[in-house]
Amino acid sequence: MNSITIKIPDSFKSYIDASIVRASYLFPELKIHISEEPSSVDISGLNESMDAENIKKEFFNILYRERIYSETLTIRRTIYGD
């Protein structure tokens, strides 16, 4: 069982919690939690068939999508209503 630590840029800090929830849903076999290191996420439970680089890319994709969702929420509410 392997683990990785992903350093998160400061500009994405506020989206970490929501990204962990989404990633936990998409990858239920992984244990994902905020690291004790500043702005980092620990992911454990990787098996031999999982590529750590691909998991890292997937997590960053989820993090980026969460940021876009949050930043465009006001616009979508204006267009579609509450």
C-alpha cells in the first residue's frame, strides 16, 4: 500500500475540502485527508495498478473544477435564478 503527498498552491486552499469529498467519491478505495504540512493533501491506499502521477493529475483536475464551480456560481445563479 503506497501513499503520496500533494502540495496544493495557496490560491486553491479554500477548495481543498470540497475536492477531498469529490475525490473520495470517485476513488472510494483511497484515503484522502489534509496533511499536517501546510497546504498539502495525503492520499494513501494506492495499489500496484494505480499510478501515483495519474492520481495526482486527477486530484488537481478535481481541485481546478471546484475552483471554477465556486467562482462561477454567482454568474450561474444570475442567469438561471436561485
